[in-house]
Amino acid sequence: GAVVSQHPSWVICKSGTSVKIECRSLDFQATTMFWYRQFPKQSLMLMATSNEGSKATYEQGVEKDKFLINHASLTLSTLTVTSAHPEDSSFYICSARDPSYGADTQYFGPGTRLTVL
Amino acid sequence: QKEVEQNSGPLSVPEGAIASLNCTYSDRGSQSFFWYRQYSGKSPELIMSIYSNGDKEDGRFTAQLNKASQYVSLLIRDSRPSDSATYLCAPNKGLNSGNTPLVFGKGTRLSVIA
């Protein structure tokens, strides 16, 4: 299957700082990537859809000014958590579809565990 | 009605038994269906996809789809302790829907007892 990578795999930061998470499609081009968040023992919650060259589409209840998404190329999308607070501590996972495997098959990155102190 | 419903479990089965995981979905327009496995602390990994009514087998895994009943299931034969994980069902609204994200249920936690 297609490979999606994320960096960093984990990050610890102080409250009020900003954290950037990168998501890359390694062997395919992804015009669309998806960002999910998962709190402990909870289900995956879609945060936003990242579109290459245009603005991201955010799900209801997700603050676009707090979670900045940039999809500047066909292989890279970034999620920046601005002014992070302890309640933002979560597991952030990106996902993308590889058209060569069937455009509806969605592959996930390994995730980034964010801890805000 | 929730888009995807799964019994959260835990579903406990003895090693070597068949584990049966069930999922119902609300959108009749769903064309393809995916099962993902998620180990604790890890991201989901794709196990199987199914597009047509009936059964699809891949090794120890069999996916079953009944679009009329809006029901999809996953059978795991010869269950192993390493199968212990949360299994996520995800219907997809249409083929080639590259811009539409998958929506997941809460998943079913499976525990295979040695």
C-alpha cells in the first residue's frame, strides 16, 4: 500500500507555544490529505480536509485560526497547532488517498502524539 | 442515527476461535467499505476493502457485505493474541471520491485470549 509519513512522531511543548506537524506522501502525489485527532480511548475525529493549493475545509467545531493547515505541494501538508494548551494534547494523524490503488483507499500516517504541559 | 455503528466491545474470544465483528451504516449511497485495525497507541492500518455484496476472503480475514441491510462484517479465523486491537469500519460514499474523507465508527475492541 501507499506510504504516508509524519514528523515528529511525538512532541512535548509548553503551553502557549506553537507546534508544526508535517505529513508527507512518500511514493505518490496527494491533492487531498485529511487530518484526524484522537483522544485516549476515543474514536478518530476528522478535523479538516487539506487541499493542495487552496484553503483547507474544517469540520464543525474545529477552530481554523488555531489549527493552521498548509498544503503547499502534492506531497506535503502541515498542521500547526497555535498557542497550544493542555487540552490540545492528543494523537494527531494524517491520511491520504493514493489514486493508483483506487482513489477511495485511504492510508494513514503513523501519527504524532502531542503533549502540552 | 449515527453514520457508522459498531459494538464497542470488548469482544473476547479464545485463541483459535472465529471473531465476528459487525458494522451498520446509515448512508445507502455508500459504495465501498473498509476495515482498519488499530493497535493501542498506533494509527489505523488497512486490513480489507469490499465493494460488492457477498464475501471477500484474504487469508484469515473475510469481509461480508449486505448493502440491502446496510451491514458489513469482518470475520477473523484462527484468532491469535496478536489480533487483539480495535477494528474500525468505514463506509465510503462513492468510488473515486478522492476529496471525501472516511468517517469512522468508534470501533470494536477485540481481545483474543491465549
